[in-house]
Amino acid sequence: MATTAPSSWSQRISAFIHSPSQFLSSTTSDCFLAELLHELRDDRINESTKVLLLSILQEYPNVLCPSATVGEETTLDLMAIFTQAPVRSMNLKCHLMLATANILVCTSCMDSQAKVAESFLDLLLLTIQDTNDHKDGQVFHPLRAVACDCLREMETCFPGLLSQKLELLYLLKQQETTPLHQAYCVLYTLGLKNAIHLLALQNEVADGELKSILAGNEGFAWKVVENPLPPFPVSSMGEIPLLQMSADSKELRSIVSLLLEESYLLTPASQATLLRELVEVVAMVQALSPSIFKSQLLRLFGTVETTLLHATLLMKATFTDSLFTTEDENFFIKRLVGMAQHPQLSNPQKLFYMDCILHFPENRPISSNGDESLPVLVTPRLAVSLLPTVFNDSSTMLCRMSLLSLVYMEADEEDDKGVSYLFDHLMALHRIVDNHGTREMTVTFFRAVFTFLNYFYHSEKFTNDLTTRLCELYSRHCYLAPNVNNMIDRAQECLGDSGWPIQLLKALQKLIVELPLPQLTLQNLNWHFKVLGRVARESQVPQRSSVCFLLSVLINSSLCTAGGWRMGNAVLAVCRNLLQHPCLDQVFIELADLLQYMMHHYEDTDIQDHARFYYTLLTNLSLEKLSGVLAKGPDIGPAKVRSLSSIMAESEGLSSNLTVHQMKHPVLQLVKFQDSAKQEMSQEGRSKTLEGEEMLRVYQEQFLSPGFASEVILKYCLTHVGDVEAPYHKLFSICLHFDLTDSNYEEVRDINVPCLFKARKPPVVHLKLKPRQPYPTRLRASAVFTTEDGMSWYTQLADVSVSFPDIFLPMPVTMDWSQESREQLFDHIWKSTCSEESSQSATSLFCFEVGDRRLCDLVESNFHPCLISKQPDQESYKVLFFLPPQCHVLLHIIGAEDAIQVSIVTDNWKLLPYINSYLHDVTNGTQKGGGNQMEVPDSRTDS
């Protein structure tokens, strides 16, 4: 297999990462994986390129190794490459170890307890046993760190796998004095927690069982792979499995204490991980008191590390007043409030602290049903420093608005100073938006209004004032109509029985219909129509004023002549909503006048047609039928379809009735036409003999030039599928359509068949394919046809499979080439392909036993169209397959005493897997169960 340049690999891997499915449409995962492994074995490839190749296996193991079998084989190859890699390539060895671990975890190799999985785990344990780099030296330090991470990943994915190795892991942790001590410490803690979890799930635990686990140094616990541990429910103490022990747990207490004492030496992330594991250990073992963490609290309360604070909150939620006193709790909540406004912290960190305040785990929570409720300790006095200001960024402002709204809603204070401050803050935002604030500030304002309403919509004092201010804002900036409509929609969804959305809609309607006509412009009218369209959807809002306003605008302005389709469509949207209004009778005459005026005076023809149609519906159908015809929804019954119910909203236009009906079951199929003759290029004239360079030049100029378009023609019979119903016995105007499933072929043209009668001979269809790459493929087939009653139908056909042999063509030369010239051309192509230094050419060898049949019969029956020369007496045959657009596969078949040898030469090495599979099929089909076949593996030579 040829070597690919590093720059080419960089481009290919970028393409793969961008879209793995699109990349693999031009090849297969097996071929691409074989390329990667070949390059990793090649000593000529530099280390950085190999690391780049391994990144694909690390990120997409399931794509390249879709089965456990492929995963095992790939793991064996990677471990062999790991063993052969020199010590100086330590970075490569680290990435090989990571890739191997990812493949084992992701491809279910662990589930089958494969030997390769156990071998890799042994390798990891052997690697980490070189504590302090005494044996292999400092150069192996990174490899030990990666081995610890891999073991930790294995233990995380298969909890309890290392439960029988705790003594070894503890000794290694104690011996390690380098910075890797924390990796050993975290690995041991994880294994300890999972081992105790396994023990806690047992019905009965013997007195010495815990001690034996702590002192265990046996094999891997494969039973946990078959029966994985359930997740640990730290959020609900009632569901935590408890380890019932009557014996002394002194040794376990000593281990936990030692781990806690060493924790301050670890990085914050490792400390947080260790604390989480130990919290779960203490929660499961009743003999261990939570007070064991008491010495750590002061340090944890003062931390600025988010990971450590999160671990502390987990500890608080798990042990509550068993560990935290009332004073501790008060100090902790005040600490969170202070950090939520600390000027040195970033906005995401402040938002984290705000969320911690809102969900602070109390010692004695009032509500335990999971609903959002404020901690009792968060009082207005404590939270006053978190009041929002206009100088906050949008996220912080909205988060503070939500928290303080909850605080003041639950405070039950006699005065409403806090709520008044929040409302004043809304008004400050209102003034900013009124003075042409940015889009971000506008969105923030409406979100803040919704947040305020979510808590105080029952307070008429504030909602009435808010309605007035919003109307004032809209009157000056009517382009805010989409924001207003969206806020009203969300308020109706979330506020339930609140009447404020209706109150605001009535106020906006009154504002719009009372506007003087001279102040109205076409641009402003477009926004007003959107608001009136939203008003028209509410049954509690009278609509007469809206209809009169629309009619007045149409009569007294230039809207009919200058408004265009878009403005007319906006008016019709209001009319459509009015047609579905429960109180349509109250505006019947006015709406009829409006529609009649539009269909006679509006200049746009499409708007006239819609208005005429709506007028017809209004004057001829009852309210119930109107609602049934105009109602939107995905589930439309047959009656609704046949009663012109396909009318959509005006913005989407009119939809036509369906004219092509879809078949539930296929009625057509394509059956491959059994024709052994391959197409050949025919040309009249006498045979001519060409020699040497002239022959190659003529062949390349005439048949391998860019203008030479070769195509594969496949023959199929178009027939009915089984016993179809009588209406489909005679089909007319059949159009066959084919969709590609990959990018290896040009688009396939549709095929038209005049007719198909069940009582007649089926027609033969010629499917013409133009390959871009000569690989097998599948085509999705469908057809549209007409039956005798004039109905048109659409049906799916079974996928059309194009196999590798279907692409074979004979040598692309004209008939006037003599047999001698063809044989010489074969020899020249063979020699040039084997000798040239091309990155694409390759050679291979395939061997098999012919069985009971003669070799000449096998060759004639399978390779006849592409046979170049034959010498039956010497059992020597030459075969040339031409694969469009410009690929060759040459076979030299020679009979030997013990087996038949097939020498293979090709100018495209990517075809080798397909050639191998094809020869397997050919030879197996001739043996009829007798004889054996074999293949000489890895006998390719790079060219």
C-alpha cells in the first residue's frame, strides 16, 4: 500500500472531522481504517503525522470500528505498534495508549471479556507500577500519567473493575512521591468507592469481607462488566445503598482520614474529585461519621475555586445538619452572596454563585417536592446587595431580577419597597429602550418585564402602570410589534388565568385605531397590522373598531395602490383571524364590506383573489364550517382535504390539491437482466497491429484522455411485484428516478418507459452509470406512473444494488486492434504499473484450489469478456478489467501443483479489498462445497 503525504493526511482528516458520513461516502470505514493502520506502521512517517492519525481513532472509535470484532483487531494492531515504537517516541506511545483505551470502551470489547482487553489492562497496571520512575527513568513519566488516566476511565465506565486490586493501588499511591501522586490518589479513591458500592448492594455482608476487599490483590472483576453498577443517587439520601456492618471499620476510617489529610496537596480539580468520591463512601458506610470532614470545612468555605465549592455543596446536600451547624450554614450562605457580587470574578462565575444561592441545600428545607423555592436564610436584608442595576450585563441583570423577585414575593412585608425598586429598574430600562437603545438592551427589557410579571402579575398597581408604559413605548417605536406580540404569547402560556395580556391587547388596539390617518405611513401600518392580527385572535376583545379602522385606512389612503402584496397580505391575515373569531356575527357586515372593497379596489391580483375567496366563505358557510376549513393543524382528514381545506396562511400562499398519490406498497420492481455479454466498442475496419511506445501513446490519447467518457450500462427488466390489484395491471408514462447514496457516481438520468402491461413481456431498461470512483453502490429507486383511470401515482422501488463486477468493462480499444496488440498492451500496462513510482499502484497475490472443475472452465465462465490471452496447455491466462473512469485491474492466472495463483496488478490500490472479495466469490462459487481456498496475506508490494 502506498504512502500518503503528510499534507494530504492533514486535509483528509480535516474533511473527515467536518463530516464523517460525507467523507465515508467515497470510501468505506474498513478501507480508511486499513489506511490509518498502514501509515501508523510505516517507519517513514513522522511522529506528528501519526499523532494526527490517532486523533481520529480517539474521537471517532465507533465510526471506524463499528463492531467488537473490528475493535479487537484494531486494538491488537495498536498494541503491536505500541510495542515496536521506540522510547524516543514517547508522545506517540501516549496517544497509542489513549486510542486503544477509547476503542476498548466504545466498541463493547470489554463486554465480551476479550483477551486483548485483559492484555491491555495488564499493560496499564505494569506501566503504573514503576513508581517514582525508578526502573524506566524520567522519560516514561508522561506514559505513567496516561496509564493512570486510562485506568481511571476504565473504572469509571465499568465501576468495580479494579475492586480486587485495592491493595496494589494503595501501595502504589503510598510509594509515589512525584506530582503523579494525585493521579494515583484519585484512581485509588475511585476504586475504593466502587468496591464499597458493590459490597453495599449485597444482601448479607460477612464481618471480614470489607477487610478482604481492602487487602485484595487478585484479577480484574469482570463480573461488573456483565452486571454494571446502578448510578449512585447522591441527590436522594433515602435511595443510597447502605453498608450494614457489625465489625469495626477502623481500617477504612484510617484510609479515609489519610486521604483527607493529603487532599490539600492536590490541584483543585483533583481535590474536588477526591472529595466527591469520599462523600459517597461515608454516605454508604454507616460506621463512618460525617464529622470526619469537619477539619476540611474552614478551608473549603474560604475557597475561590468553583470545583471545590461545588464539592462542598454536594457535601452539604448529603449530610445536612450531621456535618453543618446552623452557624456553618449562615456563614456559607453569606459567603455565596458575597462571591456573587465580587468584582474580581467573571460573569459566568457570578451566575454560578447566584444559582448556588437559589438552590442552596438547607439543613431543614421547608419544601421537599422539587418545586422552586427560596432558601429560608435568603432574606430581603441579606439579598439587598444583589439588586439589579442598569450597569449589569444582561445575563447577570436577569438572574438578579429573578432571584430578587422571588425574595420579595415570599417576604410577606407590609410595604412593597423592594418590589417598587424592581419596577423602577424596569422603568430605567424602559427609558433606555425609548431613547433608541441597542437590540440587546431591547431584548433584555422585554425579558425583564416577563420575569417581573411572572411573580407579580396579581398586583394591579404595577400591571396597570406597566400597561400604560408599554403602550407609550409602542406609540413611539411601533417596530417593537414583534417583541410585544411574543411577550404576550409567552405570558398567556405561563401566567395561566392572568388577565394582563388581554388588558394590554385592548390598550394597544385602542391606541392604534385612534391614530390620526395623516400620521400613518406604510411602514408603520405594517407593524400596526401585525398587532391587530394578534388582537383578532382573542375572543375576549371586541373587534368592530379594528375592522372599521382597516376599512377607513383602505378608503382614505393610498394603501390599495401603493401597498403591494405584502401590505395586502397583512390586512388579509387580520381578516383570516376574524373569520375564526367566536363573535364573528358582531362584525359580519363590516368584515364583508372590507373584503368586498379589497376585491374591487386593491391592485394586486393575488390579494383580490384571496379577498374574493374569503368573502365567498364568509357569505356561504356557517361559523363552525369556517373554523373547520381555516383551522391549521397537522392532522387533516379526507373530508377537509376535499373541501378546499388546503388553504394556508397568506404568507405561505395558496397550495394546490395533490395530483400525485403515494402508494402504500410497491407495485414495481427492477429485475436484473441475465446477459453475460459486456458492451464493447465496435468499429468497422481491418485489424491493425501496433507496437511499443506507439501503442501506449495511441491507447492513452484515444481512450484515457479527459474527453473519453466511458459508462457502465446495466440491463433490468421492469415488472410488477407479485399479484397486484387489477387497476395497476396496465401502467402508462412510467418515469423511473434514481437517487445516489454516495458521491462516487454522476447523477443518474431519469428513465421513461411508455407502458407496462402485466399480460405482456416486461420491457428492458438500460441503466447508464458514469462512475467517478469505481466502487460498489446502491441506488434508491422510485417511479411515477399513470393508471387507466387517469390517476397519477408515486411508488418506491427496492434499492438497486451495483456490485463490483457490474463495473467491469473489457479493454477500451476498438475492434480493429489485433489480438497481438491487445496482448502487448496488457504486458506494457503490467510492466509500467509495477515499475513506476506511483502513490496509487499496487500488486497482490491470491491463491485458491480449483476443486473438481477445470481451470479453463472457471476462466471462461467468469472472465470471458475481459480475457486477453489463454494458454490452456500451460494453464496460463491473462485478464484485464477496465473500471471507469480510468482504472485497470490486471490478473495473471497460473496453475500450480498445489494451488492456482492469481497475480494482481492495479493502478488504484484502493480497489484491492473489492478485488479480493470478488475473487473469493468466484472461487467459492465453483467449488460447490469441496476443496479449500486460501489467500496469501500481506503480500502486496508498494509501487
